[in-house]
Amino acid sequence: MSDELNNSFEPSNEETDTPKATLNGVDFGSVEVGGPKKGLVAAIAVGAVALIVALICVIVFLMKKPSTGDERVSSVSTTNSASETSASDETPASETESDVSENDPDEAYGFPETVDYSFGLTEEGFVKDADLSTVADLNLVGTEIPFSAVDYIDDKVDADILSVAQQYAFYDDDPTLTVENGHTINLNYSGSIDGVKFDGGTAEYQELVIGSGSFIDNFEEQLIGAHPGDDVTVTVTFPENYGSADLAGKEAVFECKVNSIYRIPEVDDAFVQKYLNDFADNLADLKTYVKEQGMQSNLESYLATQISGLASAEKIPEAYEENLKTLLKYNDKSQFDQYKTYLLYYGYYDAASMTFEEYSQVSPEEYDSIVAENASKQAQLDLTYESIFKNAGLSVSEDDYAQIKEYYGGDSAVSSYGEPYLRQIAIKYSVINYLADNAVIVGATTE
């Protein structure tokens, strides 16, 4: 079974009362530590952007309006402090701040150029010098969870299966098929005005969604009812305000040929047996499988949300918390750079001069406060997982670690994040799987 197929079968968690929780930015249900992969749900690909987002589960970026006071901050900088001191001996502080703002408006945010994701962690993935005695006991082992929080309704099951079927869609030239509104078709066309072809009026093997309005008014409608292989004459009139003066307001005739219709295969027993036989022998069994996987994913998400909301620890190793601040800042800067690159790619060239403050609407001073708060929450969350892990006597086998490592990108992930960081993630997955195995679902209805 291809990864491309597997990737599409991740159950969603929309339209439920329980928010979708994440572990280091990746939803639970993707990896099962201590057992085999969970089939379709386990094989979720991690792209470059997803890897960056997955590094820290608390997102710092908040769309918050800046304060109305003076927001200039000079205490946070990535430059050498000694050189700054000599430069400012004869310069008022306000002027120094102004110079920094003019030369590099983002410098005051103190974004790091490099980070170490495994800093402050032991080789096993535990937080160095952690005092777990101050971690709150959440009493989640054997916790009762309402069925409504984990149920995976039939509509979602059908949507998941349809999503997979869409990956097997193809252009079908069966002449018994009929073009309908909403269909995507492949066609050739050649346009002429008064019998003379005009520039830009001829194309072959063009994709067109009927009803999209991509072509001139009334063009697409005239193809409805045609079949693959049919030749269709389409007559339209260019708008009076059309961009080309040679075509504006003129009647044009297009000789079209419908090559094929993009068709999603019918999902039935034959489809399951042909494409999804690793998971089921028929459609009914496949739906049961997807529903079970969806409920398991929702259960794990529910537990992750509970931990995130209740995690508490009084003593946090200072060095570890400081590194979390660095990671959060690095993550935010990466997202900001990606955002600007995205805008530039689509022609918004003013984005090149966009500052982080314009992007986030948060001053450097406010930003430091937000980062500090989120780093503290992340540290408490990390210690909580570690405490549950140790109190339950859990372990991460080499096979478990290898699965986590592969999920995050294999050897390249080790190079980027370090083995301790990946082992910390494995610890968290172990905790969630342990709690899920011991959870009690209550309030289920019998059919």
C-alpha cells in the first residue's frame, strides 16, 4: 500500500466537542509506540513545513494589537553586548533604540540564528535536573471518557473513504459517460472569428471544470451533455470590455473535442479488494476499520487535550526553559520567513520589507512576555509527560524509537533535532498510548 494512499486516511476531528490536540505539533493516532503501526492512520507524511510546526506544540504567534505606548525595546538583541556598550557610551538610549529599529526592525525580538532541539535533555529524552516531585498528579490512568468525545460519525467515515477514492480518480474516455455541471474534463478547442483563427484561441488537452466560470460566459454550459470523443461547436460572444480590443464584443466559434472526463471510481467491494485489501475485504469491513481508527485518534486527542489543560509543575530547570524560549523564537521566525516567501511568490513584493511587528502585531516587549509564558507552559507539559511515563514504569524500545525516528524523517531528523529530542517525543507517544489503553469509555449507545 503506497504512502500516498495511507496519508489521506488520517481521520479528521472536525465537528466534535473535543478540540484536536497535538503532541509537538503532530496529532495523535499517527504513531503507535509499543505495537505495530496503525495501518492507514500511522503512515502520515511529514513535509518540510509540517516538521517546523511540529517542533513545539504551543504556538507563540498571537494576532494581538500592539500597545499604544512606546514599544521600543533594546534589551533583547542577537548582537554582541560588549560592542553595543562601547557604541552607546556617548549615545542616549533613545537614539540607540531608534538606530536599531531603523537598521533592523526585527533585531529587538532576539531571534536566534541556530538552535539545539536536544539541549537540556538526557540521552534517554528526559529533562536534565528535573524535580518531578513538584509535578501535579493528573490521575488520568483509568479515566472515564464520554463516548460523545471519541465517537467518529458515519459521515466522517464516508468522507475519509471518498478522500482515498479521489486519489484513484482518472481521466476516462468511455463514450457512455456524459459531461455534467461540476465535472472536470479534458478538451481540445480551436476558436475563430468570421472563419479566421485568432491568437490564443487554440489549445489541446486543456483541463476545464464545468461551471467554474473559467472560460467566457456560456462556453462551459454548451459542453454539458457531451460525451468523450464528441465534437462540439461552441458559439460565444466576447464581452465588450474584454482585455483584447481585437476580440471585445465579437462573436467567436470554437470547435471543441471532449477528450475525457475526470472520474472518481465508485467505492464498492471491488474497489476495496483492488486498492485497499491490506485493510479490509469489502466496503462494510473497511468502514468498520476506518471508524475504529477514527475513534482511537479522537481518544488519544482527548487525552492529549486533558494533559495540556491540566499540566502543572512548580520547579523547572532554568536552562531547559531558556532553551524552549529560543526554540519558540526560532519557530516563529521560520514561520514568518515562510509567510513572506509565500507572499513574494504570488507577487506581493512589498512583503520583502515587512517586519515581524507588522506581521504579528506584537511589540518586542509583549513578544518576550508571550514567549516566556508559553515556554513555561511547554516545560510544565514536558515534565508532566515525563512524570506519567516514569510513574507508570513505561519504556521506549528501540523498535518504538525507530518508528518515531522514521516518522519524523529518518536520519535527517536525527541530524536536525538530535536523538534526545526524538526520544522525548517517543516518551510522549508512549504515555498517550498507555492512557488510551487504560481509558474507560462511558455512555456508548447500543444500536
